[in-house]
Amino acid sequence: MPLDNPFYTAEIHGDYEMHSIGRFELEDGGVIPNLELAVATYGTLNEDKSNAILIPTFFSGTHQLWHMAYIGEGRALDPNKYFIIVINQIGNGLSTSPHTTDDASIAMSRFPDVRIGDDVRAQEQLLREKFGIEELFAVVGASMGAQQTLEWAVRFPDKVKRAAPIAGTAQNTPHDFLFTQTLIDAITSDPGFDGGEYSSHVDVADGLRRHADIWAVMGLSTEFWRTEFWRDIPAPEGMEWNTAEEFRDGFLRPTFGSLDPNSLLVQAWKWQRGDVARNTDGDLAVALGRVTARVFVMPIDEDMFFPPRDCEKEQALIPNSELRVLNSIGGHFGLFGFEAEYFEQVDRHLGELFAS
């Protein structure tokens, strides 16, 4: 029986539709008997289906942030010009996930391993079968969404005309693998996790709190904390933060404390193993050499997960690509748009990419 978690609702995340693509065989041998993807769309698909932009979601995220912060009239992601499809990744709490499925064979700890490539194959199938979309004007994704964006450009080069991976890499690094493992261990070491068979996410409150504290260290930059930039971030009504600890307790801990532990683990496992070279015998240059899309690789300068130097090395292997570094004191969490200047940069770069 699915677990009740009020976080994973349209009231929290905004409207979306569930689309089934049926039985779905996974790259690591598992099967999801009936894969359902949560999809939010903005704008109208034109007659020749040439204005479709796909946005895959990032770790722990949904379509919500894209709708609230990146998509809008007059923005680069303008629903008056484009048909924007945000597809929630497998296991993110809205699409088929360990705690939402009513199929006992894959519920909770029995949920199969999912790869970035599985998400991309599922998205391609949905776009083709549901919307009749065979080619994408662009794919835009951040963090784990950037991993999916690059997988799209490599796996389906004839289907992607433009790609913008933001704050993410094509091949996960050893450092990132180890970092993500600490996020996993923070959850699984909680006795309330019970091998993935907890009765509620609140049973794993201590593990989720430790998980959030690791994000506080690595998700936000050292400059964010040194300059006390958190003071400029409005606190929710009835709350205030006057110390770094109060910001952590009022912002980060509640955010991650609302999430489902198994959902986070499914996403973390595939994040660790993101690698576009899996299908080219490990040769990253060969994999990225397949790309025919116009690509803007867009790392964030203070990001400690996906630093610009890692992204730049990959960008050099992608034909017809450019490196466009984004500035944000927020580090990886600059993706949340703590500064108006961040969105101005994103819109400027995406606007130029879309005009190419």
C-alpha cells in the first residue's frame, strides 16, 4: 500500500498529469510493470511540432521550481513561444516511486535500480507516443537534469537540436560518487529506516536531518556562509533566522525532512552512476563526439559538486559547443535563484542558444 506523504501532491507542486507507458524494462535488468510519469506542460505544441522543449528534473526536485522560477512570459523559456514539457524523473515521488506504487513486487526496498539512461528512454517513449514528438527544439536540465540532458544529446543525437546542461556533468566524477554516498549513508544508518521498510518518512527523521546537514555544507558555497548571504533570503511567515544555524534549521532541514527516504536513494543511486560513455565502452570522447546538437554547457562558478573545470573538460569534447559559466554565490543551490542576476544570466544564455 502506498505511503501517505502530503509533500507529493499537486497542492504543493502545482498541476501535473500522470501518463502510463506500460511495462518498462530497465537497463540493469529490473522491470517496472506499469511505469507512470508525472508530466507538466506549459504553452501549446505548434502544428509541425517544432517548438517542443523538454526539461528533466533534478535530485529531489519536481516540475515546481521550473514553473515558479524559470518559465514565464518574456523569459527565455516562454510558454507563448514554446511547448515546454517537464517530465519528473523515475522515483522522484511524483512519477512511479518506491513509496507510491501499489505493486508489491517493486514497493519500498524492492524498487529496482534505475539508470539515467532509463529516464531518457522513458521520456523519449512518452514524447513519441503521447505527443507525437520526434524531435526536440531543445533539452534543458539542471544537476541530475543536466545528466539527463547530456544523455539525450548522446543517445538520441538526431532528436535534439539544442541542449543546455546546467550545473551537471556527462560522466559523474569519483568525488561526486563519494559525496553522494554520504547522502545515502546518512539515511540508511538511521535505525528507523528499517532496511527501507519504514511505515512513514517521519520514522527516518534523524537520517533526513543528517542528509540535510550534508547539503548545508556542500550544496551552498563557502562564500554563501562566509558573507552571511542567507540574511538576504526571506524567511517564511512567522519565522526568522539570525544565525547560520537558524537558517539551516528553518530552510534546509524542513525541505529535506519532508521527502521520502527511498525516493532519495533511488535518485542518488542513478546520480552516482551517470555516464554517457556506458554505451561506448567507457570512451567519453567517442560518446560526446556523437552529439550533433548546438550545446551550451553552463556550470555554476561556486559549485562544489560539478565545478566548472569538470564541465569544461567535457565541453571540449562536444562538437559545436560553448562553455557559459554562471555566477552564483549560492553554489550548487544557486539553481534555486537566490539572486536575480542568476536568472538574468540563464535567460541571456538560453535566449542566445534558442536563437541559434
